[in-house]
Amino acid sequence: MRAPVLHDCDPGNDDALAILAALGSATLDLKAVTTGAGHLASDRTAQNAAITLGVARRNSVPVTRGAEGPLVRERLIAQLLDFEHGLDTQRDDLPTVAIQPNETSAEAITRFAMQETGLTIVTTGPLTNLALALRTAPATASRLVRIVMLAGAWGLGNKTAAAEWNVLCDPEAAAIVFACGAPLTLVPIDAGAQVTIDDALVEAISAPGGPVANFAAEVLRSLRSTYRPGPFGPRDAPLNDPLAVLVAASSKLARSVPARVEIELAGKHTYGRTVVDFADRSPLGPNCQVVVEFDVAATRRAFIEAINALG
């Protein structure tokens, strides 16, 4: 029996790949895709999720539009976009599915948490929708098997020196999620950097041909085109968002350790930093499993198999 999962995201190219990985997983049953502002404005992220499901011919999976901005701070705007390929640009040439007109993403999160036994929520964008759901209906947390997040960093950020993009987009929302009491698994960008997009991965994804393979390969190439490695980053673009889905599908793909994770909300230079205490210094104790290492070969195989399973 496949495990029910809800994917909250801000598509975005790597979010689209994560949606596809969830659809193609042999162990996950994707119940809904909830979206909000992040990589792009909320109308575009919902549209891109609908396009991804349209390409995969899965019109039975509902898509909702959610938060238009963060809880407190001003909305950030992604600066490095590919206006030639992938989903950063408007794609009227691709099929789509309907976006739910009468339910917000936060409402959908609450509804599915209450009606689905054993629901896992995977997040690959800002945590605004989930924080809104938890704030409106605190019992949501106790209904979840786990929340798996692609977010944060134990080291350097990728948006500021201190902060990773998904958390920096809404630090106050992230603080609510990390304090909610649900079982949490964090896939930080430091660990995510171990699994990258190289020529061999693009070729393996594109090999079967067909709409899904062609779309996924295009999106992978787009991610490579906008990647700018830093002095400590990987040479190739990290796969990122699909990793959260793959960990939700199989915890054996990664090694994780318990840690206390808090969100910095007051620092002048460190606003949005994920403060990760691996050494149990906090009297509060661990609140999260933090992925620190991937089985890279197995993770790549799992990603390729999930995408190829969609035909």
C-alpha cells in the first residue's frame, strides 16, 4: 500500500521535478499539490504545478493556490531565471489541469491532514501555507506522520551568507513549523549538494522519450543553465527539491541525525538562518531529523526510476 503524501511547493523547475518524482514513486500516493508564492508569484506557481500535472496526465490530483506573500516580511523576488526554457517563463504550449477555485492551500493542507490517515507532507518551498494551516488548526500537526522539508542549511546560505532561500522567504513561518511538534525531517542544501545534475542524469531521464521525459529533461537543463557555483558549492547544479520527495519515499536513501533546529528571527545579518544544533546543547532537545548524507548512486537511481515510470 502506498503512503499518502501532500506536496506543498512553489514551482519552479526543481519543484516540478519533485512533483513528477512523487507521481512516479512506487511507494507514495500523491493526494494534492498545494502552492504559494516563492520562486514566482502565487498565480504562476499554481499554474506551473497545474502544467506539471498536465504533462503527466494526472488531472485527478488537485492543485490549490495559496499564500501570496510571507507572514511578516516583504516578499522576495527570485533574481536568476531562465526565460527561454523550463517553467520560469510562461508556458502556454504545455497541457494543464484545473486549479481548485474554492480552496486555499492552507485549507487543503488542513483538510487532507484530517481526512487522510498517515499523511506525510513534503515541502519544497517557503513554509507559509503550512504555517497558516498549523496556526488556524493546531491539531493538524498531530495528524501527520511526518513533515519532510527541503529547506535550510547547517552552514552557509544560498540567498544570503546566513540563510537558505526557502526559509528566508518566510522565516516566521519556518519558526512555526519547527515548533509545531510534528515529526520533522530536514533535507538541508548542504546535504542536497551531494546529488547533482550532470550529463549522465539528463541523458538517463530523457532516454525513454515522450512528453514526461522530454519535459523533465528540459527542466533539468534549465536548472543547469541558471546555476552559479560558489567557492564551496558543487561544480554541477544540485538536484534539490526532488530529494525531499525521495527521502519521504525511502528513508534508506539518506543518513539523518537528530538535532535541534531553530530559526533566527532577530539577527541583523543572520535573519532566516537555520540554527542547527547537532551536539544536543539545547535544553529543549532535538526536534528534527536532519539529513547529513545521501547514498548518491541509490538516490540517482530512485529519481530516474520515478520519472521513467511515468512513461
